Amino acid sequence: MILKKKLQPLTIDWFLTNKEKLKYSVNKLYKEIGTSKEAVSQYTKRQKVFEYNVRNLIVEAEELRK
């Protein structure tokens, strides 16, 4: 089962949050959805940078409106 790229981060995040409730390994999940730990880590880093930049852009826009 290959998930669409848009759903992978949401699926992995949910799985990692709830992994104590499930008896399924993270490695099996990565294999099932067609990704790797490295790809997830890289995505997470890029997402954090993106969110930081968006927050800064919002602050700058609010400053310009004043």
C-alpha cells in the first residue's frame, strides 16, 4: 500500500503519537508506505524551517500594516 505523498507525514505523525496502542513497528510502517526514516527526518526539518519562515512572514506583514 503506497500512500500519497501528502498523507505520509500525517500518517507517520499519527502512528508515532499512538504507537504504544498498536503492535506494529515503525520500520514496517515506513516499508508499507514506501518511505524511509531519513526521508521522514528530512521532511520534518524542512517543515520546521517552512513554518518558521511563515511565522516570520506573518509578523513582517503585520508590521507593514501598522
